[in-house]
Amino acid sequence: MTNEEIFEKKIQDEVRIEPKDWMPEAYRKTLIRQISQHAHSEVVGMLPEANWITRAPTLRRKATLLAKVQDEAGHGLYLYSAMETLGMPRSQAIDDLLSGKAKYSSIFNYPTLSWADMGTIGWLVDGAAILNQVPLCRTSYGPYARAMVRVCKEESFHQRQGFEIMQSLCEGSADQKAMAQDAINRWWWPTLMMFGPRDAESGNTELSMKWRIKRFTNDELRQKFVDMMVPQAQFLGLTIPDEKLKWNADKNGYDFGDVDWDEFWKVVKGQGPCNKQRLEARNKAHDQGAWVREAAAAYAEKRAKREKIGASA
Amino acid sequence: MNALTDYTLHLADNQLILGQRLCEWCGHNFVLEQDIAMSNIALDLIGQARSYYQYASKLDGKKSEDDLAMLRGEREYKNLLLLEQPNGDFANTLARQFFYDVFHLFQLEDHLKSSDESLRAIAEKAVKEVRYHVTWSSEWMIRLGDGTTESHARLQHAVNKIWMWTGEMFEASAFEKDLIEKKIISNPKDFKLSWDQKIQEILTEATLKLPLEEPYQHGGKDGLHTEHLGYILAEMQSLQRTYPGLAW
Ligand SMILES: [Fe+2]
Ligand SMILES: [Fe+2]
């Protein structure tokens, strides 16, 4: 069998592809792009929530929010490691993020304006992430699949926490309920955009499905998400800001309105409310830390030298 | 208020204010691994603060953990001045952390021998965490002090700048004197020498110089703070102050 045939057979037989296995260049490239984007999303995704850690209303909420944002940093690390097994160094991927060349999830280009946004992000955004990510636990590339198993466990914990924040607000005062409703009004549509463009416009879907990197199309996942979230919103007593939302017994799912695709593409291309702010924050952290990274490297080198001298003496 | 409540609040405020300062780094650190490490330290400190506030709440009998954290003002907060100093660059954050970590560990080791059961119980858990904090900050002091010319200069500058706030740790306040007399805690002066030695040992390895002047600033324990605390509290307490009496 040729390399190509062995690879195809593994994909068909659901045998994981491992770093040392032969793989088509396009498969490697697709994975590097997807995993690095995913890692960047975890890292940039820390910023909108970090914005509220110092203002969390109780000490318990402060600790859980901080732990959550810390988990996201961990997700970034697992994913960068998985990406490095494909031959892409982390430093290069980060340079691409900082220069604006690499993309990350557009959801993080929206601002967090109230405490209810912490609930809504956990509930809706982590909820959408779970739907995207659970199938990735069975994705064809081994290191990616294994990273996703760890990530998914923590994401479901995040979603429960977010829902719990929403529940406290919805059971609270009129101000708190209004805060919760305002948050879902602002986050609902951007969250639906997280599943990516419509299938007809998604260039990458077909190949990714063939290689079993992806297992569901963008539209399938979006439908699943709406069907999952409507009852939860009803339980909370919140209104989903979509006049076209209606149960459709024939398809056993909800019909819903169309995403504002013009806004979607504008935000993807850099015109969202926080694109510049997020990239500036990442760049600032990176630049201001340059002397620390240099010093750590210089010290490690000195030490290695001293140990060598010590060993030969 | 009695001395034990005041002292417990002082301990709670110490951990909360430093934890809050470290929270400001979250998402903005120079490398992911250190973002995680510093969030860990912040989580430990906030966890310890919660234990102390819960104990203070029991002693107080009226106010809850969050009332004590979120509804006391600047003149009621009793944290060390050192801990409310702004983060500055990483060198400044590190110097502040190092001076405190070493003190904090001696303090907790003293609490392990306290006749007060709650202080002892909190210390038993916290001492393991703070041992790790000391290791983390000592290693970074050495790494940056003995790193590049720039890191050495930045860290020496930070040490010189932060030094003036370190004296307060060893000066017993009225509530501490009361507890010392009742043999609930030792006089913090008793571990000043050990602190000096440990600081000197690490600074020497880091090729840094210990400042010569006597650090004399104090007041935090009595609620007399620097201008920075007001902003920390304004931010931290904003929701509880805007929407009083709600559950979150
Ligand atoms: Fe995540
Ligand atoms: Fe998450």
C-alpha cells in the first residue's frame, strides 16, 4: 500500500493518526490552522472574563471565575502542545496571533459590560464551545483528540458555573433580572456565529469532514445549540432575542432567524468592538514580558554552564 | 471589637488585597505558564482570606464573610501597606511577593503552635500553599537577579522601592500585643532575624543588594493606608455597593 492508502485506510477504520505517521501536507496544514486558532481562542478568551475578576460580587464568585480563566490558559497550553507535534513551534504561532495574521474566535471581540456577562459567557459561550468540542474528542488526529478530552471535562464545569450565575440573577431583584436579560440580548447572536459560516459558504468543511477532523457541519451544530438552549432559557425565564424562533414539530427542532452575516464577516475581518483592544492587550503583555523571558533564558544558560564546569571539575 | 477578631480581619485583609493585586495579572502575563502559576497563588490567597473572613464572621456574630470583605471602608481595612502597593512591572510584583511570602511562612508556622484552634486549622492548610509561594518567588528572585543586566537592574530597583514597606510586618499593633500577652501568637519581632537571614541568603544568590535604610513606614494594621487602597476597594466592592443586600 502507498503512504496515501495507509493513511486513508486508517481514517476509514477510525484509527488515530499519530505525529510520526505519514500524513498528507494539506491534512497537516488544516490541523495546524485549526488547532492554533483554537489555542489562540482560549488565550484571547481569557481577556473578556479577566475583565471582571477584580469586580466579582462575592469572594466565592471571584475564586471560581479566576479558576475558570486559569483553566482557559491551561487549555491554551494543551492545544499549543498538540499543535507543536505537527511541527509548528509555539513561538511562531504566537507571533502570527500578535501580528494579526492568525485568527481566533470572534466571540471574544465583544465587550463584557456587566456581571451577568460572566454568567452568559459560561452558559452560552462555553456551551457552544462544548458542542464544537465534544465531537473533537473523536477527531482523527491523536494528540488533538486527547487534548480535547481534558478540555471538554473542564468546559462542562464552566457551563454549569455560568448557568448557576444566571440562575442567581434570575431569582434575584428586578435589577439583576434586567442585567441577565440584557446580557443574553447582547450575546445570543454572537454566540450563534461561533459555529462559523453557513455550510454553503464554509470552504473548509468538506475536506475536514472527509478526514474526520470534523464530524458535524456548522449548520448542524448551530441547530443543536438552539435546540439545547431554548429550554434552558425558558427555565431561567429569559427571552431569546429572536422573533423567528419557533418549534417545528416536523424537524423535531426549532426554526430560528438568520445571523447577521454582514456583522459576522466584519468582526472576522477586524472591525468588531474589541478586536484592536484584545490584540493590543496580548501584544502589550508579550512586549512587556520580553525582558523577563530573556532573563529566564540567560539564567538557564548560565546554570547549565556552571553545572557542566561543576561536573568536569 | 476584640483583639482576636481584629487580628483575624488583619490576616483576611492581607490575603485578599494581595490576591486582588495578583488577579490584575490574570490574562496579561508574559507567558502562559506564569499566568497559571500566579493565578494559583492568587487562588490560594483568596481561599485563605475566605477562611479568615468566615472565622471573623463567626467571632463577630453579625456580619457575613462577604459583608466583611465588601462593605468595610479604607479606614477599616487592616492589611499591610506592602500588599496594596501597585503591581508595576513583573520585578516590582515579584519583590513585593517575595518579601511577604517569607514573612507569611514564618507567621503561619507560628500559628501552627497557637492556642487558638481556628488559627491553627487555617494555618495547617495554608502553610503547605505558602511553602510553595516561597519557592516560586525565591526562584524567580534568583533567576531575574542573576539573569541579564536589564533584569538585574529592574529587580534591584524594585527591591529598593518596595523595601520601605517591609518594616510594618514586624511591628506589633495593639491587637497583636493583646494576643501576644494571651500567648495566642508570638511577637512578629521574634522571627525578624530569621526573615533577615532568609532574605539575605536569597538576595546574595540573586547578586542583589539589601537596602541599608531602616524601613519605617507603618499604619496599615490600624487602618491608615496609602492612596492605593481606596482604588482597590472602589473596584472590588463596586457591585455590592451599587446593589446593596442582594445575593449573587
Ligand atoms: Fe476553554
Ligand atoms: Fe471554558
